[in-house]
Amino acid sequence: MQHNVLILDFGSQYTQLIARRVRELNIFCEIFPYNHVPGDLSSYKAVILSGSPFSVRGDDAPHPDLSQIRGKMPLLAVCYGAQYLAHFSGGEVAPSNTREYGRANLSFIKSGEDFFSGVSHNSQVWMSHSDTIKALPTGGVRLASTHDVENAAYRIEGEPTYAIQFHPEVYHSTDGKRILENFLVGIAHVPQNFTPNAFVDDQVAELKEKLQDDKVVLGLSGGVDSTVAAVLLNKAIGKNLYCIFVNNGLLRKNEFQNVLDQYKGMGLNVKGVDATDRFMTALAGLEDPEAKRKAIGKTFIEVFDDEAHLLTDVKWLAQGTIYPDVIESVSVKGPSATIKSHHNVGGLPDYMKLKIVEPLRMLFKDEVRRVGATLGIDPELLGRHPFPGPGLSIRILGDITKEKVRILQEVDAVFIDGLKSWGLYDKVWQAGAILLPVNSVGVMGDERTYEKVVALRAVESTDGMTADWVHLPYEFLMKVSNEIINKVKGVNRVVYDISSKPPATIEWE
């Protein structure tokens, strides 16, 4: 597949949004850290520099090597990138008298510039910076200003280099997508050929070439990602794909059998393995969420290794890893803060003889669903909410016991079934229940109780990188809360989580 656009990350919270906006233009892009620029840039047609929490004037400021990029290929510098080009190329960057954060409007746009073609002269943009560009770099030509920022956009004379002080990737920049399209399509001439059909064709061809006649074992979870990965691999290598669905004892209520039934008729070779006791033993006494994730990841690998040894000549382990997993686990391959590790991202231990294949690792969740639709997968399956790889273990705060799992499975079933019966399930991106490590005093009948508290969580999102809590109807929450307390032995209090991501994460651990 042609890479097309390279995004260099300086640690901005918005870097992933740049990638999302570029993908929306049907243009493939990749994110790399500023200090790990790919050695071969021949397949890239344009480069974008992200923003950053750093100041270009600071001693710890990121310093990218742009020697193979600047003046040699179209370059768009956003916020920190714009200040970097100015500061180190003959311009001046200084602290702003008033920190500009939030909405602003362009008060001046230079006429006749393709970069701003079709953009309103009063277009709203999103600012997020404390420094400002006092003087343009050598060869700089001012393209736009706001009331408070004179040098809101500029280009470098004699080279395809453009820079903007605002963030076009943020929703609040009303013409942001148009500006990105002007640069990528109009100026850099990047082909808009990244479509689900093209991805399937390219990926199947790539998998055939990479895997040849090798056998591949794939861990199915019942979710969208692993299912799409399985169907894609099946399309490429057919009978050489061996799918394993492991019951780690941390699935939703009755999910093990339901998922096995779901795959019947899909043409996949699936084996169910109940490893509940093995996982529970590995988790015994663990309370730290990272320790739980690592224990589950290690046990998954051991189970797959055991199952793979029952097959002959298996050489690959396939995983349904997607781009947000990669981004969060490896700090956007660079300076952004690591949020948490993911059990299905990273290398395999030395003792395991399997190589990893991850056909979806460059896709966001909504892109995975579109690819799945292209592959003809059942819309109901594609519409399933994301479910964490470590399962309910990271929704049980504290140590894991079979009784806690039972309680949470029952609560989760009431919540999810309720969302479906009220017609709310498809309006929510992800929902689940969390068992809290506290007991609460209650009164049931004439008796005093001292039982568990559960939190319900429902969010709306596009790809899981950011998320807002869902305003579920009070009547629904009242009914679900009442049903949980009356039907689930061990719970006497229900709360609803109204935190967004950021600053919170979707899962509690």
C-alpha cells in the first residue's frame, strides 16, 4: 500500500485527529515520532508536522531532522511546527502577551492563494498556543491573520512549505478539512485512493505474498476487530487459517457459546478453548491494572502457544490490533504520554516460534467497520460495541474472583440488554459496567445490607481516541438501576459515570 502522507508527532494531543481528518479525505497516512523519521521517504507525497506541548524556545524542545523533507516535498507545519520553522529559519518566536486558546476568526486571508481556496474570510479556527510568531522565517509570505495573531499562516517562497498557527484537524476549525484538502490534494497532489475496497484488495494481495502457504493461528474475541481480521485472512489464505476462541473466564454472560454459534456459517475454522481456571490462577491476588493486563497477555500467549503446538507447521500468530491500540501502547511511537498497555500489541517472547501478522494495525475502528461491510460481514456483528481484550478484569477494580466476575456479568447483562430493548444500543459507541472496590450500606426490606457498588458507563465516540459520556434517559437509568439491585445478588447501589475522555479514559483501568 502506498503510504502517501507522513505525520511527524511532537507529542500533541491532537496528532491522532490530524490522521483522522486525512483519512476522511480517503488519503492514507502514518504517524511517526519526530525523532524517528523513516529512512526511505520515496513512498510519501507530503509531510505534516504536528503541534506540541513544548515551546520552541525551551531547552527540551523537539528538534526534528528535516534535511530530507524541507524544500524537497510538500510540507505543512501545524502550530509547534509553524513556530519551529520560524524560530530556526531566520524568524522570531516569543511569548504571547495573551495566551490564545480556543475559537478565533481569520481577519485576513491573502487573495489568490490555493492553500485558502474556498475558505471564508471570516472562517473560525481553533488556537492552542502560548508563544506567537513575531517575525516570519527567511522567505516567509504571510497568508492569514486573526485579530490577535498577525502571522496565523504563511508559506516559504520558492518551496512547497506551508505553516499555520491554528489547528485545522479540530472540529471547531470550520474550514479545517477544506484547508487540509487544499494542501494535500490541490498542492501536494496526493491521490485519494484509500477506500475500503482498495484496502481489502491491497491487504489480501499483501497477505498472500507475505504468508504464502504458511499456516496462521488467530485469536478470536468475538468482537469487530478480530472478526474482520479473520475474514480478511480467510479471504487471503483460506484453509491455512486456524481460529481459536479462548474463554478466559472474563467474558460477558454466556458469551463463550454465543460467539461460537455466531461464527457458524461464516466459513471460518474455529476451535473453542475454555481456559477459565488457567486465567483465574494467573490473576489470583493481583490488584494493579497493569499487572492484570500483563498476566492476561502472558496467559493468552501461553494458551495460543499450547494450541499452536497441537497443529503442525504453524508459523504465524494473527491479531486484531488496530491503530488506537498501537498509538496508546507505544506513545504514538514517540513523545506523547503512554496511557496504558494493550495485551495484543508488541513482540512475542523468545520461546515462542510464531511471527506476528496484524492486518488491521493501521486502521481506526470506524475504518475497520467499513472494511467489514465491504467483506460482507453481518451488520449486527459489525455494530457490536468494543470490548476490552482483558475482558471484565479491568472492569473489576481490585483483585479478581469468580464471585466478582459472576456479579459483574449479571450487572452487565441487565445493562446491555436494557440498552437493546430501549433502542439505545446503536446510539452508544461503548457501554459496560464497572464493579467498584467499595461496599455501600443499603436497606432491602427490613434488613440492612452492606454490598457492592457498580458504575455504569456509556460513551459516544468515533474511534476511541476521544469520547463523551452519553446522556441516557433518566427513566432508562432508573429502570436499569432498579433491575440490577433487585436481580443481582451482592449489589445494592448503582451510579452512572459522567466523565469524558480526556481527561478520563473509557475504561476505568
